[in-house]
Amino acid sequence: MLDLGYVREHLDAIEKMARDRGVALDLGPFREVDAERRQCITSVERLKAERNKASDEIVRLKKSGQDAGTILARMKEVSEQIKRDDERVAALDQRLKDFLLIIPNVPHASVPVGHGAGGNLEVRRWPDPWQPPKFDFKPRPHWEVGEGAGILDFESAVKIAGARFAVYKGAGARLERAIANFFLDLHTREHGYTEILPPFIVNTASLTGVGQLPKFAADMFHLEGTDLWLTPTSEVELTSLHRDDTLDGEELPLKVCAWTACFRSEAGAAGKDTRGLKRQHQFQKVEMFKFTRPEQSYAELESLVRDAEDVLQKLGLAYRVVLLCTGDMGFASAKTYDIEVWLPSTNEFMEISSCSNTEAFQARRSGIRFKLKGGKSEFVHTLNGSGLAVGRTWIAIVENYQQSDGSIAIPEALRPYMGAEKIEARRAKT
């Protein structure tokens, strides 16, 4: 969340920022609550000053043998009023904090103003010069290729769990596992991340700390009767590794990564990209995460994007990098790059990674600070990025490496993990 003092002093700018983001934000109630809080604090200070002055007078009267009963009765009333005012201030403080929890992060100055995907800016494409893969046949969508090869089964998934789940079979399951292992090995061996295997269930405090709650409750799965939720992304767990900690500033940046299953209800996505694997209730993802000092964070964001790009380049998958505009960024982000992989079946790009700098937004919510020797503690900056979404990488490999006979070639980087150079086409029944 944003600093209360900053919001209080920049209300008009915050409202404009929200409009640039396409967010409906009425700060009228904030102004009213803040004004009442100031009045209560002024009243408390006045009453405490009166009580301090009266204490001296009571001492004087008692020393001189005079009756202090009237003043004592008044001070009893004053003390009760101070208690009531303090309780009111505490309640108003909580209301102000609740307001802060629904205000999105302030975009970095380099972020273009726009009101949707049309306002995003393409930064680069790979390969350069740009050349998407060519086929001497009409490429099919991944679900047709996968079902045709007998490695993807949606009907069984419906029986097990319902719509928007998938069952991977045989070489399809091995491919999913191979992709995740390749990602983790690359990030830990070459990119300098420490691997974490966290719980896949998280509590409300963890979700609030990253900005998922209260705003996105409808998009997640809550475990009834508990304070626990299925994780929507391991960004939640990785942030909370250091919730309420003060880190050694000399050790920053800290770089961690994690493979987890992720769960999203996708409440607002009905009818949108729901065929195939693109938008599932459960999917696997390898997340990259960094804790940095403020002056490091934007250089580390560029490095984070390069780490995600390196994965795609090693897999030989064509992609582009896009800088998101204000109206297309996530709630907690100050700046976001999306990496979009090429899908030949539709001749268009599909998001496969989103890399963001949230600056101190998540750290302030989660109480994560750092301290340099001899200095004062400050909030860290946190960065997160998919490195990559495993299921969407599965889609991209199946579509880009499909063969005319229905088989699927395996990218060279994955062959040691697969133990094969291709997934054979399923033989037709005779």
C-alpha cells in the first residue's frame, strides 16, 4: 500500500492516477475520515494539556489544604473523554488503513498512460530480425495436437473436477514435468536464484501483504471455515518468506524462485480463452522473486525480464516484450513488462510471463524492511516475474514444434529431461 502521509498530501494526484489506471476510486470518504481523525487528535491533545495543568493545580491545592474535589471530578470526566477519543482515533486509523488497502500502486514515470491493451508499447521481438516459425501445413491448436497424440485429456478432467481442468497423459505429463525442471535448473544454476518449495495453501495475511486481498477475493479459492486459501501464485509465499523482517541491506538483492501449482477461479473470465489450457483453474508456474534496495530495483527489473527471455530463447520460441500502460497493469505494480510467446495456430501472441516492480507497495503491506550498517531501516522493493508459466509453455512447445504427421519435436534444451527427441503421433486404430 501507499504511505498514509503521501496519500494525504497528494489526494488529487492519487485520484488522477486511479483514473489513468481505469480504477473507480472515490476518496471523498477518506477526506471525511481523515478530517474527523484530526479533530479527535486535536481534542485529545487539548484535554491532555488541560489534565496536565490540572495535575499541578491539584498538587498546589492539596499542599495548601484546600479542597480539590471539583477539579478531581472534572479530571475524571476528562480522562473518560480522552479514553473515548483515543478509541475513536484507533477506529478511524483502521478505516484509513482499509482505504489504503484498496488504492493501487502509483505507476513509474516511464509507464505510458493508456486505458487497455491498446495502450501498451512493444519493446522488442525475438528473434531479431523477426521471423515467426513457418509450416508447410496448417498448424493446429494445442488441444487438437495434444488430444490427437493421446497426451491431453479434458474429458477425464471433467469427471474428476469439472470444466477448466486438464489431465496430462504419458509423454504429455512428462513434458510438463520436464519444462518445470528445466526452468528451475536454469534459474538456480545460471541466473543465481535460490529454489524454494513453499506450501500451496496461504493465509489471509500473506494474501493481504501482496495486494491480492481484499481486492481479488472473488478470483481465488477459499477453504471454507478457515483463514486459508489456495495460492493464486507463489509470489504470495515468496513475499511472506520475510514478512515483518528487517533484512541486511548488504545482502540485497535476494533472489528466490519456486515451482508451485496455482489456483484461480477466474470469476471474471467466463467465455474468454477457456478452450484448451490457456485459462485453467489449476496450473503450474515457476515464479522468480527479488528483494532489493530501492536504488537497485529498476536495474533488477530489466535483469528479471532477461532471465525470463533466456528461457524462451533456449527453447527456441519466438516472442515479444511489451511495456504495459497504466490501464493494463496489475494492482500492485509500479511497472510491468509482459513477455508474449508466438502461437502459430492463431497467428498471434499469448502472454507467458509478467515481470513487475512493485517498489515498496508490497513491502509496506508486509512489513519488510532492510537496514544498512549505521543507517536507518527502510522498506525494500519487491519484484516478481513468471519464469515461466509451465502450462502456457507446454502450449507454445506443442504448437510451435508440431509436425505434419501429428508428432511433436522436443526442443533440444528439453531432450535431457524428456529422454526423447519427439513425442510420437498416436497410431490410428485399424
